[in-house]
Amino acid sequence: MLNAGFSTLDYLKRQIFPDVMENDTEWDEDLKRIGSAVAVQFDHYCNRQFARKVDAIYLDKANHASVALPRYPVESVLAVEVSSKENSCDKTDAIYSIGNASGIVEFTQQLGSYRERMAVTFTGGYWLDDGNAMPDGATALPADILNAFVLQVQAIVKATDVLRNAAVKAEGDAMEIAALTIVPIVAQILNPYRRYS
């Protein structure tokens, strides 16, 4: 969801640490690790991928008349291809409608059989301000999700006691952090963004 540890690291430090610690780099790696884990946690909790990606590829069996893309809002669907062991076929013209806000792409028909594979190439997800101009057609990450991200990072920083340097370092796994419970207020903020399948 967020490129934690890169353009968001300074932002996170301003939100998490006291002013006197903003220029301190001692906890940068801990904060990057926690930020990345929270991004994974949000994606899993909401059953979607928040981060914007250009030319993302969604793979599935071809026996569908519609698909729910994991990254949305959808900016564009560039190509739909159905392939088998013998050949591949461009099915982009079979797109009937694209639900940009929902990530649902409907086709005019079932694209193939369960033995064939479908690949949808698309651009979608939320754009996070990285200091560059927002690309045309992109949708900025909603402020409530960013605030929820900060709240969850704060909760994990407190739970792992990072500021006292008692957090698990190199031996700790980002997935272990991501397994920590989402705090109730964060869950409340994220619930409208969840995809139920």
C-alpha cells in the first residue's frame, strides 16, 4: 500500500517520533520494517492491494465472464490475453465494461475454459504522494487510509517498544509484525475499503 521507508519515511518519523528525534536515524530500519508490515497487513485485511501499479498483471483461469482486479480504482485495462499450451489469443475486445471504482471487469462472454489461463494487464490502485506530480488518471490515497496507517504504525511501535530499542531487529520477520492485531479504530476506518469475496 505505502512505499514505507522511502518517500514516506520522513512523514512517518514526523508523525511517530517527538520533534527532537526527527533527524535521528537510529530507528529508521525498524520504522521501515514496521511500515512495510502494516502495508501488507492492510492489504490482507481488506482483501485488495492498495498501492498503485502500472502494468500490473492479474492471472486466473479463463472460464470467467467477469473478474475482480485486486488493485483499484482501475485507471486502465491495457490487455486481456487467454492462453493454453498450444496458443494465446488477444481478448481485449471482449471487455464489456470496467468498474473503475470497484475493479470489476465484465466481458461479453466467458473468455475460455478452466484449462486456459487469462492474463489481464492493467493500471490501478491508489497513488501515494512521493514528491512527484500525480500521474494523469491516478487517484490519490484517501486521507483516512493514510491516517489509519499512521495509527497502526504507532500502535506497533508502542507494542514492540522500538524507541527503547527492545524491538526484535534482524531476526524479526515483517510478517510477524503484520500478524499483530489491527487496532479497533483502524479496523473501523478500513471496513468501508474491504472487499468481500
